Amino acid sequence: MAGVGAFAVRRLEKVVAAGRQLGDDGPHEPPGLLRFRDPLRACLAMSCCPCMDKLPSQLHAWGIVLPAALGAGLGLAAYIPDMLEESAAPYATPFFSSGFAWGFIALLAGYMTRRQKISITVGGATLAIAVITYYCLILFVSQRWYINPSDTEDGLASSAGLLSVGRSIGFWVVGAIIGGGIMGWLGCATRHAPAWQGSVLLGVTLGLLTGEGVFTLIYVRSIWLGPLDAFDLSKLVPSLAQIVFGLGAVAFMASLRKQPIARLAVSAAGTASVVANVLLWYAVLSIRINL
């Protein structure tokens, strides 16, 4: 019992010391996946279990498991609208297969890391795995690339769609690595950045999460001409949902920050980011049409 008591005392001393170190915003890096800033969270990260001494190796494994799990889950979820009726699929898109959904998952992956370089890798890997997972389902499950003999002029089956699928995979993997890396970095940087810089990054994040929704509202002009038909509603409602979800996600991230938020910086950076992302989505659409 005396040995157990001495061990507990030593661990408690480490927890108290860690709590004092993690309580400030200094240059110290905490030993853990997340940057804890109070003794209570330090206690959770440094329990009396001796296995916590192996934390660095656990973090290395977590850096592999995290993008694999989130990426595979996102890829499977993105396939859900493909299984729905054509009239219902657009309304499920904001949740599973939209710019917001994919950006938010990469943002979350980056938020769960404590180093910005790692967050870039984790965010990019997460979305790249999601793209590969999704297109594996396209290739082997739905087989949308396959053309039935009854739908061809010569009455023969065709696999010409495979070439288009291949180009799409290449395009979206590159986009996933770049976009996922940016969102992953934002997830980590926004969490730890000082007040003014963090506010600007929140605005940039807002534009990235809502850009597709705003672009669709501008691009589909029939929405504003009225009266609204089924096609217009299938564009209007999901687009508004993406914007609302994006605003909610950024507001939630802002509430988690201990540093103050400069609303003017958020608004200015958000407006510029939205404009830039509308142009970006226009370029993406132009490329997709030619794939």
C-alpha cells in the first residue's frame, strides 16, 4: 500500500506541475493530442494509469487512425444521397456530400490535432481517403460508369464511363489533399491563434464552409425569378442549409476560444473569403463539366 501511495503522490505532483505549465499561453507544448489549458484537463490527460507514459506512440497511431476513420466514414456517408430517390437526394446532400460537409470534417480533424504541420497532413489525408472510399462504391457497387446494351446505339455494353471516373478520382484527390490540408490547418490554427489573427481565420473558415451554398444561390438564377418549382427548391433549400450550418460551425468554434473575438475582423475576412470561394466554385464547376 505504501508503494501505491508513493506512486500516486508522484503522479499527482506531475499533474499539478503540468496544470501550472498548461494554464498559460506560453511557448510550452503539452504532452498530448490536445493543448489543455487548465489543471482539470491536465488530470484527464495524465491519469494515474502507467500506460499514459506511452502517449507519444499512442499519438502516432492516432494520427493514422483519425484520418482513416473520418475519411472512410465521410466517403460512406457521401454515398447516401446516391441511394435515395432523385427528388430526395438534393436535400440530403448538405449533410453528407457538400462543400460544407467535407470541409467541416477536415476542419474537425485538424482541430483534434495540436501541431499545425500535423493538422495539414491529417486534413488532406482525411478527405483523400473519403474520395477513394466514395469512388470505390461508385466503381464496385452502383457501377454508374457501365452503360447497358439497351442504352447504346450498337446494342453493345460499354465501359467508356470508366475513363470519366478515373479523371474524376484524380481531380478530386488532388482537390481533397489541397482543400483538406487548408481546412485541417485552419482547424488547428483557429483554435490556438491570438485574438486578431484567430478572428481573421474564423472569417476565412466561414467563407470556405459556405462558399458552395452562396455560389449555388448566385449561379441558379431561376431561384430569383420565380415561381419556385421542384428544381429551384432542390437548389435553394440545400444551399441555405449549407450557409446556416457554416455559420453555426464558425460560431461554435468561436465559443470554444478563450481569446476575445474581433467581430469586424471576422466580418471583413468572411466577406472576402466568400467572394473568393464563389469564384473558386465557379472554376471547379467549369472543370467538372469537362471531366
